[in-house]
Amino acid sequence: MGVSDDLTAAAGHVAGLRRAVTALSKELGNTIDIQRLRDDVVRLADDVDLLARAAGVGSQDRAGGPGEIVFIPDEDYDPSMWSDVEDEGVGYRRGQ
């Protein structure tokens, strides 16, 4: 088995684990233990994705998922983006 096959298998196992945790959640309720297990599965999926991207196998344009921190650059926005917006609570100011 090559790296690509191993990563595909790992992703499949994580997907199976996710389905099992979802089924457990329906049977046992949304307890703290189920929440922790769900978080662990998300972490495992993220780790497999990181390994795949590092190996050049995964998607390089993956957007942030639920609960994932997405870093926004500190550069200023293009001023034209704000040219026709209204000030909150004040309304559109004409002539400016």
C-alpha cells in the first residue's frame, strides 16, 4: 500500500467512526462524553487531512469547517469595498 492508499483508508475509518459516534449520540443523548468523542473525531479528520496535504494528496483549497479557526490577514481592505455602504444606525450619507 502506498501513502495515498493508506490515507484513503484512514479517512474511511474516520468517516466510519463519525457515523458510529452519530449513532451513539442518537441512542445515548448529547452527553459530555459524546461531545468529547465527537470533538476527537473532528480532530482525527483534521489530522488525516493535514497529513494528506503534506504528502501532496489532499485538497489544498479546503475552507474552514465548523469550529475551525480561520485566520484573516491584518492588511487593510480595499477602500472601494466600502464606497456605497451605510453607517450602522445613521444611514447613507450623501455627498461624501
